[in-house]
Amino acid sequence: MATDARPADAPLILVADDVEANVELLFDQLHVLGFRAIAAADGPAALAAAFEHRPDLCILDVAMPAGDLGCDERDTGFEVCRRIKRDPRTARTPVVFVTALSDTTDRVKAIEAGGDDFLTKPHNRLVLGARVRSLLRYKAAMDALEDSTRKLRELEKLRDDLMKMIVHDLKSPLTTVLATLEMLLDEDFGPLTEQQRRALLETEGKAEDLLGLIEDLLEIRRIEETSIMLKPEPIAPAAMLNEIVHEWSTRLQQAACTATVDAADDAPVFEADKALLRRVFGNLVQNAITHSTRAVAIQLSARREGGGILFTVADNGPGIPPEYHEIIFRKFEQVHTPNAPRLRGSGLGLAFCKLVVTAHGGRIWVQSAGAGQGSAFHIALPLRPPAPAPPPA
């Protein structure tokens, strides 16, 4: 295998050809173009050089000795290209075929093998240079994109790991705070005035909201890691929706809001993880209350839809502009509209809802014209969730 000495930062080109005169010609042309080059005289040597030196581009002859590659010598270049493109270390390396063969069948074989370009001998030096530079620019762009994607994934993992650690560290002291507030409200440390009781109740409510946020964070993490196991049980739609309204009755009364249930007679009993679904509907009710500057009317409905069930949580609040209908279901994304108060929140509630609904084999979406037209969140669920996937080997 021959080499030449160009600047160390010059692109490295692998030339694979069993005719020494062809190799010398390509070396001279690449030298003039400012590239470094290494040579191989047969298929196995070309593969070994590609994996060892990781060239920026490969120039392959088609017909050359196959060695132990197990292919016809007339197709050695195609087999080398296939193996280069199949290996993760060299998959993005551009391959140019330079050969005396000019049949259409050979060009098709070159494309099917993963080749990026095809030059027929005798080739023009300027054309070779232009195509090599073009492919090198493409490879550089793909390498930069891959590097950016890798860094983004690393940052996302770091953020998620840091969040998970912080959340776990927050849960323990918060539980102690809630326990102390409960003891104070039970007057274990002495009687309370009415003003003190109201202040403690408000503090307890905020602490419970924070605990709910922490639980959402942990739940989202568990669902994303696919380690959560649903606990399906038969659920009557009307009964569940009425339970949710009763659970939120105090909060609704405080905000001067109303909530009604409209479960159709044909709404079927279905199977789902009731605890998770109650939290989904709780998030939707809470959003309807807190994202409006005035009292809102909320309606929770259920009806049969195809072979499953369709739930809807609708309100007459400020609405959501159509351009945000997809964004709101992403983690940490929040939308602030002119008619809604600016809230301090995590942007996790709807992301949690989407993960839970998806885990049940359903889907969730929103309909809203925005600008004070209200919102309607729809949840379509099958009558029973899909069977859990088997654990990976």
C-alpha cells in the first residue's frame, strides 16, 4: 500500500485499483488538487485501509482481485462499497467508482451498492476534482450534523438526569413540610386563629401542588423509560367523571367556576389505569381554571367513538391559538395568550397527559379557535390498553 505526504489536515483519499499506472495517475491528480492519498491493490486491502485510516473519500475500481471477499473479481469494487457503507465507522464515507466499464447495468450496481458517484475511464481531472470536492463538502455537512445531534442528545440526557436527581432530593423535605403542616392544622402544637388556619391551608395547598408537580416529573421519567406498568381495571365513564368533579369541587368553588358531566348512554365501560387517568383529567381541569382571568364553565363528556371511547374536557376560557396546538404537548413548553394570566409553571402537565394517553394506546388533541373561543381537549381511548411489550433481552 503506497502513501504520499501532504499537509496533515488535507483530506485523505483512498484509491483502490490493481493497475499501478492508474494509481499513479490518480495520485498525481489528487496531489495537484491538494489531497493526501493512500492506495490499495485489491478488495481486502481496500477494506482494511478504509477501516484503519478512515479516509474522507474512497475512489474504487470495480474489477480487481477479490481475495477472501467471496465475490466475482468483476464485482469486487461493488462488494467493497457495500461493506464500507454497512459498517458504522465508514457508513458516511463517500465512494466514487472510477472504471473502464460504462454499461448501464454497472451504473445500477454502483447505485445499489451505495456508491455516491461514477466516473468512466479515461476521466477528466477537473471533473474528478469538482466531484470529489462536492462529496467532501457533503460529508463535512453530514459529520457536523451528526456531531450536533450527538451533543444535543448528551445535553438532553444531562438535563434529564439532573432533573431526576433534583426531583428525588426535593420530594423528601417536601413530604416533611406537608407532615408538619398537617400537624399544625390538627392543632397538635396548640390552637389556631381563623387567620392562621387559612394561611396554613393555603400553604398546604401550594405544597401539595408542588408535590403533584414532582410526581408528574417522576411519572414522565418512568413512562419515557418504558418502565411504567399500567394497572388496568374496568371503569364506568360517568362514575369516573363525576368523581373527578367532586374531587375538584372545593377548588372550583374557590374560583367561582362550574363543572358539569355529560356521559352519553352509549359510553361503554372500558379498561384503563384509573389512577393515571384521574391525574390526566385533573391536569385538564386545573388548566381550565388557572389559565383564565375569569370564572369558566367546564364540561366533561364521554361517548362511544368507533371501537373505543371519546372523552372531552371543554371550557369557555381564553382558548389556544391554532399554531400552538402541537407545541403545548411538549415538555417544558408553555403558551401565554393575551386573555390569560401569565403563570409560573413547569409546562409538564400536558406532556404528562400525552404520555399517559399514548401508553393506553390512545391519542389526545385540542380544538380551539383561540381569541376567547374556549378550548376542547379530546382523549380517544381503546376499550382496553394494548398488551405490554416483552422486556428486551
